[in-house]
Amino acid sequence: MFVGLVVGTVVATRKSQALVGKKLLVVKPLNYPQEQCPSLVAVDTVGAGVGETVLVITGSGARTAVISQNAPVDAAIVGIVDSMEIVEKG
């Protein structure tokens, strides 16, 4: 699981039947250096939008979040972050 920022949307008029009716969002992970941080497309399961900070799961857990084990999904948004506190040790 990682924290990411929703930076865009994806519109795909032709896609797998398992993804029909699902909103696809572009997410930029926040826990990587900017230059090493590729964006990814995630299925939205919580009603997130552009500009929101979200929790993203990947792998087989993402398929479970979408309700179908047969969905071709590798990333799913499962939460919208209200606040975060990062404590640096030092």
C-alpha cells in the first residue's frame, strides 16, 4: 500500500468488460523521489478526485477491492486521506 496524489483521469471507451462503469484515475506516488516516480492508473473504489491524496493497493489485493477476482486490475484506490502526520527521527 502507498500514499499517492490523484493527478488526472483516464477515459477509455473500449476496455475489458470487468472495467465497464469503473472510474480510472492517474496517481503519482508520494513516497518516492520525484525523478524516480512514474505515475500509474488505478481503479477508484471510493469516489476520489483530482487533487486528492489517496491510499492505493497493488497486486492481487487490488482485484479484491474491485469486487472481481477476474478483473484485469493491478492498482486500486481504497481510501481518501484526510490528514497525515510524518514523524522524522533524528
